[in-house]
Amino acid sequence: MGLLDGLRSILGTRAESDAKRDADPDDLFGMSTAYLTMEAELGYESVDVGALCFSGVDSSSFREAVDEVEAILEAGREDTGTEFAVSADDHGYHWVVLEDSDPEDLITSLHFAADTFIEHGYGSRLLAAVFAYRNERGPAYWIYSFRRGRFYPFAPRPGRERDSNAEFKLESTLDGELEVEREKEYWYPLWPDEGGTHPWE
């Protein structure tokens, strides 16, 4: 299985039909305090990377939306130093990957990118936002499903294993600070592709 096998059903059509409420990019600002809790209470440090996953449309208006996202992020890079790249993976999904040592700038840039797609009428193409952390046990991610309007934790380990204890600890600690997905079936793992890396690595 590749990086996002099944993503269309978990974060896409199926999640859309099962959605509890409309997704709101303002939810991303919950990470503004969550990253402090991650460090102070759980010993996780931000690795200064965030990513936005979306599915493309073969149309000029969608290309214009992507161009505007890049223009906004380019202007932000001059102001805040937030680096970014737009790419596609082997499965046809598109990614906006951002790097910044200031989590607030990172979160704001991801919000601007997501909000721009929504303003252009392509909010339905947004799939997930990813926030990366690490402690002595390994990496952990908070993933926001736009179709579900919820966050969930993902703590991968070598051999395509998940650290369930770490994920449940993340859930219990951040529940209330983030809108956490209650239904565990939607805690979909974003495994590295065959090359062994994620788009944000």
C-alpha cells in the first residue's frame, strides 16, 4: 500500500457522507496552543513542518486557485521566512509543504492556503492538513480531516506499526484543545510511500 491508499474513502467521499459538521479552516488555529501543550506536557517538539493535501481538478480556474495560493505564500515568505513547495505524489494527490521555525507562522500560512481554495470554490478538494512533531520515541503527527472537521493523532513506527499508546495519550491530552475525531476508524495512517518518505520529509 502506498502513502495514501484508501485516502479517498477515509478522508474523501466516505468521510464527506459521514461528516458531523462542515470543516472550518479556522480549526487549524487550535494548533496555536496545542503545540505548546505538546511540548510542555508530552515532550514533543515541532519539527517546523506542516503540509496541506488536496486533490486536483483539470481546469484553468483550479490552476488559477493554485497560482493564487503560491502567490500568497510567496508574499508570506518575504514577510515571515516561511518556505514552501507545491508538488504532486505518485498517487495524483497534491501537497503544499511549508517549513518555518515559528509554529504560529506555519499555522497561519496553512490557514491562508486552505482559505484560498475555499474562496475559489474548491474547498471540497481539500483533504488533510498535517502537523509534524517528534520526541525521543519517534515522530507523531496531528492530522486534520477537512471532510470530517476533526483532528486525529498518528504515531508511526518502523515496519508500518503504530504506537497506539502514544496516539491515545495524544488524544487524551489534547482533547478539548483540539476538535478530536471520536470514531477511531477515521484515524487513517499516512504511511510513507515505497521510497520510504512522506511528501513533507
